[in-house]
Amino acid sequence: MKATIMYRNNWFGGDGWTFYPVKIEIADNCPVCGAKRGEPHPRSYCEDGEWYSVDNWENPCGHIDSYQMAYREHLRLKETKGEDTTVTPFFR
């Protein structure tokens, strides 16, 4: 599943003031129970005076994917494939 989420550098010990949308790819199934994940749909919201469009999805199984958990899954999948895990911002 491909989605756009908001990355925050405080997930990895940063100061928390760096944030921007990034495109990720994660499994189509819930990492908790294996059921199919919900379909991502764009949602606009304001962050520090700027408007961004990121994806939200609701898993039918009821398990919640936080952006941080989804981003960590994305990194694990890239590492498994031997791909670069450098954060690449995606601006509107």
C-alpha cells in the first residue's frame, strides 16, 4: 500500500520542529492481525500555519496505524530490500 504521511524528526531523537509529508510503501495487511488494511484517502489539515495533504485510512479490523508506526514499517521493508532509507520530503 502506498500512502503519504507526515514525517516528524522527533520520532528519532530530533528536536520535533522538523516535519513534512513523505511518500511511504507499507504492507497491504495489518501488522497485528494480518487482515486487509483500509484504503488511504487524502485529508488536508493545517500544521503551523501551512496546509498539507496527507493520507488517512481506517483498518476494518480496528487496529490503528499511527504515522510513526507506518513509517517504521516502511523503513523495515526498505532495509529488507536493501534500499536506501534516507528521508525524502514530498512537498505538496
